[in-house]
Amino acid sequence: MALTTTTTDRMLIDGELVEPAEGGTRTLINPATGAEADTVPEGSAADVRRAVAAAKAAFEDGRWSRIGPSARAAALYKLADLLEEHLDELAATESRNVGKPIKLAHDSDLPFAIDCLRFFAGAARTLEGKAAGEYVPGYASVIRREPLGVVGQLAPWNYPLMMAIWKIGPALAAGNTVVLKPAPETPLTTLMLGRLALEAGLPAGVLNIVPGGDEVGVALVEHPDVRLISLTGATETGKAVMRAASASLKRVHMELGGKAPFVVFNDADLEAAAQGAVCGGFVNTGQDCTAATRVYVQRDSYDAFLKRYLELVGQIRLGDPSSDKTDMGPLVSSAQLKRVEALVKTAKGKGTFRTGGERAKVAGMEKGFFYQPTVITDLPDDAEVVNEEIFGPAVVVLPFDDEADAIAKANSVRYGLAGSVWTSNVQRAMRVSGALEFGTVWVNDHLPLTAEMPHGGFKQSGFGKDMSLYAIDDYTEVKHVMLDTTGDQRKGWHYTIFGDAE
């Protein structure tokens, strides 16, 4: 089944590529041009019910959970190979749909997604429980890790295919069945993933993909047969999902917003820090929960760092995302552009705009959702742009006095997803990384992740882990099995409930 540009017109339910039950469609907008682009299926609550029923049947008859880990691994490896085979088309589609620079999609997002899927294919064969033991005389205890059942997953729009893989990888490796909802703005590569899943031989009902808006999301979160909801999205969305999930006491797994601190001490390599801050702050047009949008620099080095940082920011190439010379593309939508504008405007009159702060015009793409790389200084600690996630290309750069001041400022926000420390002192690196209240802390870099290690937040950045064997733990239940080893018909303790002691 060869992929072509016409492979995004059906959703995947119960092993078949189908049209929405109610015939809905959505017209997508190209972020770089502002013009109408693709038309995709728009699911409804009826489609969610079909998909959950299919996923439940697939789980209950064991066509996936009981085929054995080696067979699950083989199917996931084949899916990874197919993604790699179609990398060029997937990357081009992702770039067009999101407005993401093609070099980021082709050389970073997609290869990492494929590697993650291969990691989870291997991890399917390494599920572990506690060793058996006789903790009570006459009984052996065994710990089993078992899949949850039907898992509902809500993926974000900033890394559509990569985040879809982060979600389905551990869920499927553990033996669950999945109903996946891509973000309504960016479903294209996830719909392509559905076709490749069929080609890879995933059994019917194991992976279902239902695109759509709030109706689909609410129906999935509220469905009583869904055992866990996994969300990557905004913190406020996470709170709403938790409230809705509480009605059926389903588990929730959440990677939410972030406001990453980037802490530069005066013994750091300032050139390395400045280079890292540009990449960390403006990655994916700043639409990244781990983006380094709060740069704190020790006061003695502040002016030197800021000078070099602004020089580098001025070299960012804003433009057509399909060009491999483009460093930063448009924001994903008109709504996101307006949101970034509104948040940045709250800093007017409070701070100094060193560069940017306005919409940008790109020749030939005048209606695209472009925004200038923006750097703001001289802000009070309680400024909105210092404390709230902007999710756009706007960075604040502020000074700090000493180690205690740096830690206090870094930890002052409600988020706790990621941060970084820049220093040449290994003892300081250990102290500060230990003190920062963030799920991922880098030392002398910002952004790299690996499938073998967990990624997830503290505080209002959520809970549960993506990637690593910790993610598989989140998608399994722990069961204690206790076996009598004596064969005695009447046990020595029975008298405490029935009869007399012997």
C-alpha cells in the first residue's frame, strides 16, 4: 500500500480506513500562506464509540495482548521501518501542516520518532515484575505487569507524528489497544500513520485514529470503557481532562505546559550558552513545552551574554518552511499568532524590547502566521511573560545574583517540565540540577532527549513519563498473584475465621 498525497482522507477504525459516521470534514489552513490547503475527515462522538468498541473487542479477545511480546515487537519494528521508508513524504507533510522548518521535521523529529518506536518494540520483550518469593510460609508471591485495556490518547499540534509515536509506542508495547486523537489543526501525518499501521500488520482494532475537535476529545475522555487518558497539551486543558476523567475514575497521564529556565553562571562558556539559548528558545518557532523562554544570567556576565545572544538572534532566518535554509517558520495558526501577540503585548511598558515584538512579513507569504524572534529584558519577576507559557518565539533575559537567587527564580513558576544549567563547575552543576524542580534538567545544553530516558513534568506540568521503561510502567497494571505451595485443604490460619485451632 504505497503512500501518496491522497492518503489523508480516511480515519482508521477496526482495521479499516473509513469515512466519519456523520460525514464531517475539516479544511486545514497552510500556516505559511494563510490559504486553505487539505480537507480531512472530522470525527464525532459516534466515531469514538465505534473506535472504543473495536479497541475493547481487540483487547478482550487477546488478538494483541496475548499474541506474545515477540509478535508485538515484530509488528512495531515493521511499522518503524515503513515510517523510515516514507520519511521524505512524512517530513514534507509535517512541515507543510505545522509550518515547521523542513530540516527540523526531516532531520530531527521524524528520525527521533522512528528511533523511539524501535525502542518500544524492543521494550515489549523486557516487561518485568518483581521476582517470585515466599514472603509468607506456604505461599509464593509473583508480581505481574498487565496491560490496562483500551487507552485514549490526545496528541498535540506542535509535534504531531513524534508525539503520536511517544504515545502509541509504550501503550502498544505493553499490550493495550489504542484510540488516538490527533490535534484538529495537524492530523495529516497521523492519518498517514494509520495506513502504515495496516501495512505493518497491526490487527484490526488495536490502533484506531479518530481526528476531530472537542466533541471527539470529550467523548473519548468520558467513555466508560477507556481505562486511561494520555494528554499532551496545555495545563488548563489537563485540568479539564482530569475533571471529566474523574467521573469514571480512569487514570490520566499528562505532559502539560512548561516555562523552562535557562540558568547561565558566570563561569559558563558564554558562546556555548548563547548558541544553546537561541536553539532552546526558538525551536519550532517557540512552540515547544521545553523551550528556553526564561534565560537567567549571573549579573557579572549578563551584558556580555546579552550582546552575543542578540547578535545570534539577529541571524535567525525566518521564512518558507519548505526551504532547508529556513531556521524558523510561522506559528501554527491564526489563533496561535493572536495568542502570542496578546501575551507579548502585556510586556509593553514593563520591559525593554531588544528585538522583535511584532508580526513578521515574508515575501510571497504575506498572509502567513509569522512572528518576529523577540527578546525582552528589564522585566519585573511578576510579569506575565516571565511566568506564563507563551508558546511562541518570545524569550525574556534577566539577571540573577548568586546560586540561591538563580534557584529561587527558576523554581518560581507553576510549571516544572524542563530546565538547564550552564556552568563549568561540576559541583555546582550537581547542586543546582538537584535543586531545580523540573522533570528534565540539562547541564550545558538544552533540548536533547533519548528514548531510553524518561521525560515528564513536576508541578502543573503534569505527571507520568513519556519514553523509557517508565512509560511502559504507566501503561500497565501491577497484579499480585499468591499461590499456595502446601496443598493443605485446611490452612493453619482458617480457625481465626471458621472453626477451632488444631
